[in-house]
Amino acid sequence: MKKLLLVFAAGAMISGVGLAQQPMTYRGEIMDSDCAKMGSHPDPNAPKCTVECIAAGSKYVLFNAAGKTVYQLDDQKKPVQFAGKKVVVSGTLDKATSTIHVTDIKAGA
């Protein structure tokens, strides 16, 4: 029985089953998904542009300009106050969907 439990535990560790992901931090700009696809805002006023695009149906994302990476954000309420601003997002990343399960957002660079 002990051998069976050890084999099961080892298999779970290798496959990641039962292991909670550790929250990480991600840096970038809270942007709307449409502008993130283009890699920038057409309007020089980033906060205004982001808010207008969100009102038109876009979603909040985290855009990292250095890596040209776009992360979807599962929480669409926390980013509101940071629209068009540089932030640090804490959470866990679902690599399959590039979605951050947001636990916190803070102003940052």
C-alpha cells in the first residue's frame, strides 16, 4: 500500500495535479484588447482611449510592450481605476489561455 501511495504522489507531482500555482507578478499597462492587438493607442491620451474602447465593447487586458505580450484578465472590475496606466498585476497565469486570474493590481512601472 505504501508503494502505491508513493507512486501516486510522484505521478501527481510530475503532472502538477494537486499542486496549487504560486501567484506571480506581471508588469505592463492596463489597456483595452483592441488597442493591445495594435500594440498602442491611436489616441495619445491612453486612459481616455482605454475607457472609450471598453465602453465600445473591448475588454481590459495587461499589455507588456517590452515583450509584446497580451494577458487576458479574468477580473474586469479591478482594472477600471488603472485604465491606460502602468501597473503590477498579481495572480496566477493560465498558460493555455494567457489569462491571469487576478488577485491584486497596484500602480507601478
